[in-house]
Amino acid sequence: MASHRGRGLGRGRVVPVLKEAGTASTQPAPEQAAAEGVEAGWDAATAGFRRHLVAELDRSPETVRAYGADLANLRAHAERQGCPDLADLDLTVLRSWLATMRAAGAAPATLARRASLARVFSAYANRRGFLATDVAARLVGARAIRQVPQVLTAPAARQLLDAVAGVGPAQGNPAAAQARRSAEIQPRADDDPAVRRALGLRDVLVLELLYGSGVRVSELCGLDLGDVDDERRLLRVHGKGGRERSVPFGVPAAGALRAWRTSGRSLLVVPRSGAALVLGRRGGRLDPRTVRRILARCVEMGVVPAGLTPHGLRHSAATHMLEGGADLRSVQEFLGHASLATTQIYTHVTPERLRAAFDQAHPRA
């Protein structure tokens, strides 16, 4: 009987290898066994951690994907540091991981997210026996600086939606006229004219809902036909953390919904479309990247200022609600924020409105 010690098979563990005369051993070589053990440690821990995020922490698919990519990045860094085995992961490796990203110019928000991932993963791996200790318990990451997205003024938002929908004055505004001449924000020469018109109706709907209902891009793309309540003009939105809320939409968005469902969606629908409300060019559920390209095209044409994102449209809507007299608690519900503090940070209050509120309420005004 021979024996081998494999690092990945357990430190100090003796693995017997039985050999018969005239026969070759079916056991892997020590190096192969060790490599398989290393792979199993990371792979098993990562797979279990993904299940933990979904089943126990109720994280969204987007969060699970982001954490998975971050873990792969951490694993690659650990291997470059000479620590291919998950059991070798320690605080020094984690700190060097963050330091390397900081030196490469990573944003504070990215560093904060990855430090948070390291702490959550380390605690999980320790509880499940993949790590002997919680190596990230003393890890301190950068504090994320929340940047308020660029927002439009109410007239600029109206100009964007009018230009895309092809209504309102276009004279003297070449960008609006250009947007109007295009049935779709992103036309392709090989598209059938009817398909281009359908995509144009879809793009109008996308922008109307982003601004008119303040939904997130992921929430917009996740809408199904049954999530629209036409009678009460409400959307049933499935937000972060599995939270569901009802969001109102206005008359223009109702018109865009009606036009899309009656004259646009049927031209793109395919068997795999299912119940998805908004479709992509090939009939699948609309991809969030397409939404960003739609708005990027508007920026290129000069309809909206550079730097505006779909997230900016969402918070433009919230800002305009506040300016119109809505209370902060209602805006929180409208946006689907779990914390009122998030709404306060991400919502603009114009100096004029602040001055008016001060003049009205403060006894020494």
C-alpha cells in the first residue's frame, strides 16, 4: 500500500492508494489530486454562496451576477499572489486585492462593493467550513461616495419626450426634427419599415415609463403584460430585494402603452417572447443595455445633454415631483427605496423651492 499527501484533499490527510501486481493505479497523481481539491474548494464555496445570496439573503439576479464576477476577480488575484487554494485566503490577500484596484483607478463605489462582498463571503465560508476563520472580519473598505445623477429640467424632459414621439414644435430645433424623422432611435438599414415603426413605438414607451413612472431599467425590462392595470393606470413593479410596489403612470404613458400593444408588439413577438411587455428587436425580453443605447442615441443627437443616463431620468421624475409639492415619503414609495435616507440623497431640491419653503415656514424668514 502506498500513500500520498494532497494539499487540496485535506492538510496532513493520508490517502491510501492500492496497487495490484501488473496493474496501473487508478488514483490520480498527487499533483492532479491537489489541483482538483483546490478547484473544489473555490467552486463549491462559490456555488454555495450564490445559493445563499438567493435563498437566504433574497438578493436580486443582478446582485448575484455582480458578486459572482467579483468573486472570480478575487480568485484570480489570490492565484497571482500564490494562494490558489481557498484555504490560503487571508486578510493580506484581501487588502492587496483592494489596493491593486485602488491603484488602477477603481471608483470608491466599486471598492466599497467589493470590500462588502469579501466580508459577506468570508463570513459565509467560515460558517460552512471552507475557511478556518473569518479572514475578512477586520477588512475595512473605501466608503462609497454617492453621486447624484444628472437630472433634466421639466422643460428639457418634455422636449425629449416630444421629440421622440414626434409631437410639439420642431422648428428651430434640428435635433428634435432629426429624432422625429427617425421612426426608431436606433434604425438599421436591413429592418423592415414596419419593424422600424414598431421599434419606434417601443422606444417612446421606454422613455415615457422611465420618466413618467420613475422605474429602474431592470424593473422596466422585467415588466409583463399582466403587470399593467389600464383602468387605474398602475404598474405592478418587482423591485430590489423581491419587493413589489404599484407605480402610477400618466396619460402620455398610457397612450404609449396602448400604441405599443396594439401596433408595435405584435410585429416583434415570437414564441420565446412569453408575457414580456417590452421586447427587443429579435422578440426576446428587452435588454437593459438596449435601454441605455436608446438614451445614448438621444444624447448623440443633442436632444438631451451629455451624461444623462436612464437613472438620471428616474431621478428627474422624483425631483419634479418634489418641486410640484409631493412629500418625501410619497417619493420614497414612488421610487421603491427601502430607506428614506436614500431618497433624500438622490433627490434634488432646487434652491428656489428651498427658499420658498424657508420663507413660508421659518419664523425668522
